Amino acid sequence: MRDYIDVTGKNEDEAISKALAQLGLDRDDVSVEVLERAKSGFLGLGACPAKIRVYYGPEEEAPAPEPAPAPKPEPVQARPRSAAPEKKERPERRERVPREKKERPEKKEQPAGPRWEETAPAQPVSPGEEVNDEKAAAIKTFLTGLLEHMDSAAGVKVYLPEKGRYKVVLEGQGLGALIGRRGETLDAIQQITSYAVNRGGGPRVRIHLDAENYRAKREQSLQHLARKVAGKVVRFRRSVTLEPMNAYERHVIHTALQDFEGVTTYSTGMDPNRRVVVAFDRGERR
């Protein structure tokens, strides 16, 4: 074991310097172990110097462990030759009796849920001949000016499929900007036109605005969505809340599911964020 001395100082560096001066050695000739670190205390109270242990002198090499003796090999004894082993008689094979195949019960076909045939894409229906009465002229005048401000060259045609309800069709190319996302722009134009035409007095009329047969396509898409959601509601027995819709689109959803077994529909929220809820009808027996 190497020799050592214990030295104290204000800090570790001062203690090491004292030890080296006392031994007359360099830093590389010793190894240092810190026994206690210096503590400054509070306002001089509780201060404690650093205490180190400095090892010096040659290191003693530990004797190398003697190698363990190798185990002596055991003598191999010669095995006496024995006579050839007698062949064991194989047991006679038993004849396998074929098992009778059990007839599996036929799987009963479970009744499938309500199937809805895929409908063909909506085709534009001719609304008849154009009309040019006082209300129709007011509709054309207002819409033509509005479309000019919107930098649109769409044509305006007005029809009267039934008394008090005018169908207005915008014709042209690139009408997607007038339709907008989910028909929001088209709905806004329809509402403004209805307000402008009915503002002047006289009998109030309803205006139905369409472009590129969007209304029929949207109605067909909503019907498909309603049946798809209703199928999931019946399967998982959980209600589903649809995205916000206007009054006409909510009416399409309610109508599409009024005869769908196992579900019921109702609206919740306030416009313009009013939504349709497709709920599982727990009182329905299926």
C-alpha cells in the first residue's frame, strides 16, 4: 500500500500545494483523495477547511494469480465389441377404421340490413319555358348587375315551375366561384336576390337559384350521406352529429331517414351552426 499524508487548507488547491511543498514532489507524482470539501459558512460562522489525503511513493503491484491446473484427461476405455443387436419385431399395424364424417350444420344466413340501391347521377331536368313577367324581369335585372360586379359573364334564365316560386338558372363556364364551398356562395346570392326582389312590395315570391345542376347533385349526395351514417348508427348504436347545414339541407336529411328503421333524427344548435343528429332509436325492435 502507498504512503500518504493528510493536509488541510482553505480550499482543495491550497491543501494540494501545501502537500506538494511538504513532500517536495510534483503534481504528477501523487494522487489526491478529497476527504472533506471546504465550507464557507454564513458570515464566517460554520466555516470548515478542505481536507485531502495525498498518496505518494511507488505503487505495489498485486501478485498475479496462479493459473489453475488444467484438468487431466480421463483414460478412454475401449468398449468391448458386442454382438449385433437383435432386430426388434415391429408390432402389427392396426387397421384404421375410417371415421364417419359428421355433417356440419349449415350456417344460417343472417338477415342483412336495409339495402339501398345506388342511384344514377342526377340529370338536369328541364324546368319548361322561360318567363318574363314583372318579378322575372326584376330578378334578371338585379342578378345581371350583381354578376357584373363579381366579374362573372354567367347568363341568367328565369322559370316559373309553380305559382309563387321562381327557379333561376345561371349558365356559363367556370361557375365554381359562384357556387362556392358546399354551395355557400350560391346560397348567399339566392338570399340577396330574394331580399332585393321582395323588398319593393307586392306578393312575396320564393326564389330557387341553381348553377351547373348543383342543387340536384348536392341533394343526391346528402341522401347518400344520410343512409351511410344511419347504417353506422344502427351498427354501433351510437349517435352521429353531422356538419352544419342550412334549413333546406337539413330537410333533405330528415326526409331521407324518416323511414329508416332503427334511427331517429333531430336538429340541434343555432343557425348558421345548426346541425342534424342521427340517433339510435332504442325503442325500435329489429
